[in-house]
Amino acid sequence: MAYSASSTAAASNLPPLFVERQDFWRPWWWLALPLPAIISLSFFLGLRRLPSPAGVNDVVLIVPTLLTVGVFALLRLETRLDAAGISYRFFPLSRQRLAWADVQRAEVRQYSPLGEYGGWGIRGLSGANRAYNVAGAYGLQLTLRNGHRLLLGTQQPDALRAVLANLPAGTIG
């Protein structure tokens, strides 16, 4: 289904029709950061009573908090459409690429991240109905020739609709 590395490199040289980068981090998440700190602190207080090498207790408090902040700060959804197909990536994971020939149907639609996919991020790991979303309630719904479905969340539904409407006849389907 995905392009080989050589065709992906060649396709990346095509001019983009649509590019979107959505960061997973949201400003209000600073309110959620105390949770891993509280969990770490409870372990820290419990471990303080146990004999341990110097510095281990501090690591138990600091590392989980920094990992949580780091993961959310790095995660982002990158989507790119060009004349050859669609590439998408949930950074820092690997880039995926679909040729238009593999897409039976493409539409921008409103959806319920919690109701349909159980939340945000990479959802539906079974593969038959997968979603990559960061925020919001709009996405590019792709139905692939093999029957699988893929939804890529977007914060720019109108721009994405315009790109799909302007693809040459016969590109999809």
C-alpha cells in the first residue's frame, strides 16, 4: 500500500497541494502536568524510606514528569497532499505514503474523536479503521481499495475540501 523509499523521495519533490502541521501540545495541558508529578512524588515519598543509592529518588521524581512533557511537546501530525498521493506522519514515528491509486474515496467530514475512535492520537491499531488525530472534529476520511479506512484529522477542512475538489478527474476512485 505504501510507496517504496525511492518513490517517496521522488514524490516529496512534487509541489505540495496541501500541507498541514498540527502540534499535539495544547496550552491548557499545563494544567494536566501535575498528575504525573503527583504520581512520581508518591513513589518518591515511598522510596525515600527504602535504602537506595544517592540520586535514585530524585530520578524517580523527575524522569516520568520530563518524559510526559517531552512526549507531548514532540508529537505532531504532519499531512501533505501532492499530485502523486498523500503522505502523513505522527512525528516522531515513521512517515506513511499512499498513492492516489490506492484511494477509492476521499472526503472531508465532521466526526467525533471520542465517540468514533475513543480519543486523540493514533487510534484503531488493528488497521482496518485507523485514525490519526490531534484536536478538533474534522478529518480527511479515506476509503482504500483494500477496504480499510483511514482518517487524518485536520484544522483546515475548507482548504482540504478545495484541494480535493480541484484534483484532476480520475485521480481518486
